Amino acid sequence: MRRLCLAIAILLPAVVCAQSPSERLTKFFAETFEQQLRDQPEFATNAGRHEYDDRWTDWSKAARELRRTHLQERLKQLDAIPLDGVSDEDRLSARLFHYDTQQQLDAYDLQNLLLSVGQLFGFHNNVYSVIDRMPGRTERDYENILSRLGSVPGFVDQNITRMDEAIARGWVQPKVVVDQVLAQIDAQLAQNSSNTPLLALFRRFPSNIPAAEQEKLRADGVTLYDKQFLPAWRKLRDYIASTYAPHARPGIGLGSLPGGKDAYAILIRRYTTTNLSADEIHKIGERELARIETEMLALAKQTGFSGTLPEFEAKLDADPAQHFKSKEEMLVYCRNVAKLIEPNLPTQFKHIPVLLYGVRAIPEDREAATASNAQAAAPDGSTPGWFNLNTYQPEKQARSNKESLVLHEAVPGHVYQGAMARAIQGAPEFRKFYGNSAYGEGWALYAESLGEPLGVYKDPISRFGQLSSERFRAVRLVVDTGMHAQGWTREQAIEFFKLHVPDQSLAEIDRYISWPGQCLSYKIGQLKIRELRTQAEQKLGAKFDVRDFHDVVLRDGTLPLDLLQEQVEHYIAATH
């Protein structure tokens, strides 16, 4: 008996230590997510994890190479875990993690060297957007902002080194992009400690912080802004103007870069999650454009108009009632549209997430070159989600497309979808924060088509506005591939815009120049979701329930399009 007990005692540690594949996956996902938070403090802030709020990502070359190594090691570790016998949910998580990590590696140098400079989400604007996301509830929260402000000189120095590497490699943005970045930095430098958004929280303290401490924190904020941030920002401005700008590439398309054709193919795969070629996407854009414009003309005729489509658009543009008188009027209009939509959400969706968001104007230093966009609420509720509305030159903006814009950016588009993703139960944390443009932008563009059952699009003009918005996304397919794969000039792109989307800002073209491939994701993702819905409607017939379909599309969070298709096909098979 004693010998048997000894044998059991010897074997027991091995039994205890042995982990199932499912347990190994759970541990792997948890450890790699924590590593990502440490590697990318700004991501941690956006994810509602504030223990790294006192620092910026280390952009030194050694740190960037270490992060690349971390990605490579994660793939090896994941591949070593057998997936036989794990749950469907675990298998989906493993496949998604592998896909995303490989995509990051494929685009790593492009993302870190070329695309880090830009007027939309360039590293200089990232400073503002991250601090905007930081909470201001405790003294520690304010000290974290002070720490980040005080660290801006090092942040700038590391990014100057990064731009030096980009210049040496020939991966530099064109002049039109550089000029817009400089204009933004000039606008930021024109601000002072009393009006900079970076110190917004220091102008309103919570009551739990004593008055004396408020004064000290405020004084420290002003000192760091004047003595640390502004000199560093001037240094950044001088470097871009004197060193980076002279190396700006002469061509606007990626084809003018060394290895540009391959780089564009990588970005197409990253942003569309497909293997479509640039030529295939260009042709899809042309077909969609022809279809949509035919439908737009039919709507124009419903109003009694008998002319051409450009003539109808000119008629709308000449009508003051089709524009806004002020930024505030536009904000109020969009807020009211959102409130009309919200009570109707249960007609289209089985699960309504907590919707903590507002509608606000994009800051004036960025509004001329920044499109309307959305950001999710912090998971802990410390900051709300936002529909950031471009209110630039409201008297020139079309009223007719603002209902579709609210559907796209707020509900049931980005804000809604982001809230659904954050609320996923039982999935690894990385699933709640993973994103790809094809799914996110594809869903948001698809959401624009849901206006009528959600209580908007009540007249031909608003439905015309919705089609105008969709046409804009089809034009993007043609223009982006035209510039980056077919050698179009900026002037050619402008002429195509004037012909097909005359109401859209030409700043959009410069967006595609600075961020190749991303704008392809909207239409490619929307077409896939529309295709999957049609497939479900045809195969299920009377059993089709739009609420169930939307639940299947949203319940797993963001997925690459092929994995989304698998989930919908499983739903169809189970319901049939």
C-alpha cells in the first residue's frame, strides 16, 4: 500500500501540471494580451487599462524590433498548441489571433515607417487623441497626463529617428501629405496653455481633488506644456519642414515607392481581408458606380425632376435649405437623427448594448483634413464613445447625407458595433479590441441601408443622400486603385471626383494618398455582408429573421470576411 501511494505521489505533479489545449489557449491569450498592453501603452489606454497611462510606446529601433520578435514568437507558441478537440469558440479565437498576427507582421515596416506620417492618424495627432481618452477622476489620473506631457520630447526624438529610417529606405509621403501635416502642427503650435485640448482636464477638476492640489496640478500642467511640449513640437515642425519634406516622394501613388506594387498588395490584403487584386477592385468599383447612379437618377425622377443626375445634384446644391447655416445646427441635426433611430433598434437587433456616446465637432486644428469618424467608449465607462463630426464649412455640406452618416458612425454603425464587441462574453480579451477595416467599415456602410426600418429616409431626397453616400464609397474603389496601381495623377483623381461626387471634399483624395488601401474596405466589406444576407434570405425563406442575421454578424465581434462567412453559413445550416 505504501509503495502504491508513493507511485501516486510521484505521478501527481505531472497530472496537475498537464493542461488541456483549451487551458493552454486561455493562458496564451491572456499572457499575449498583457504583453500587448505593455508593448503599446496607447492601446492600453484605449482598452480602458490605465496602469500604463504614464508613458508612450517606445519607438526606438531596438524596441520596434523587439515587438516584431514578440509577434513572431506568438505565432510559434500558438502553432505549438494542438486544436484537436477544442471548442468552436476556442478554434475561432485561435484562427483569428493567427490571422491578425500574420497581418501585422506582413505590414509591419509599412505601418511603422511610411504610414506613421499622415494628416489623419499620424503620430503627431495620436498624442492629442490618446490624451483625449485619458480619465480625469483622481490625482493619479492627472499625474499620468503630466507624465505623458513631460515625455513628449523623448517621443518626438524617437519619431524623428523613425522618420530618418523612412527617408533612408525611400518610404516617404508625398508633398501634399507633408504640407497638411505641417499645417496641423502649425495650428497646434498656435494654441497656448489656456486653450490646448491637451490641458482640457486641467480646466475642470472633480470635486474629490482638494483645491490646493488642483492649483498645483494646473500649474504643473502649464509648465510642462510651455517648457516641454511646445519646444518639442517646434523641433518636430522644424525637422519635418527642413529634413523630411525635401525628401517627399514626387509621385502620389505607392507605385512610385521602392517595392510599391508589393506594398500595395499587402495593404489591400490587410484592409479588405481578401486576396482581391487592385484590378479586380477597380472593376468592382466601376460596376457599383454605374448601378448606384442609375438608382440615384430614378429617385431624382420620383421628385418630378426630368434632367440629368449632375443637373439634379446642382439643383440640390443651389438650394440653401439643403445645407447648414452653422456648425451648431449641424451638430443638433445629427444628434436628433441619432435619437430618432435609437427607439427603433429592437426592430432590427436582438441585443442592444449599453450606448454611452455623444456627437461632437472635430477640433478646428484638424477639421479641414479629417473625415467624420467614431471612437468607442472606454470599457470602464471612464470616457464616452464619440461620433466626431466634421463640421468644416457647414454652409457647403449637404444635409441630405447626414442621416446615413449618423447610421454609419453612431447607431447602428461604429459606436453600436464597438459596444457589441466590448460586451462579448466568454471570449479572450483580445477579441473585444481586435479590429479590421473590412468588417468595421463594411458593417457601418451596410448599416446605412437600414435607415427606413430605423425611422429615417422618409422622403426621396434623404434616400438620394443615402445612395450618394454609397456612391462615394464606390468611387473610392476606382480612385484609390487608380492612384496606387494604375498611375493616376492627383489631377486625374480630382476630375473623377468632380464628375461623380461633386459634394465631397477634395481632402478625401489626399486621405487616400496618405493611407493607401484603407478606403477600399468600406465597399468590399459591405458587399460581402449584403451577399451573406441575400444568401440567408434565399436559403431560409420564411425562416429568415433579420434580427437573427444581424446577431450572427455582430455576436463574435470583428472578424475577417472569410471567417464571418463561415459563421453565417453555420447559422444558415443550423436554421434551415
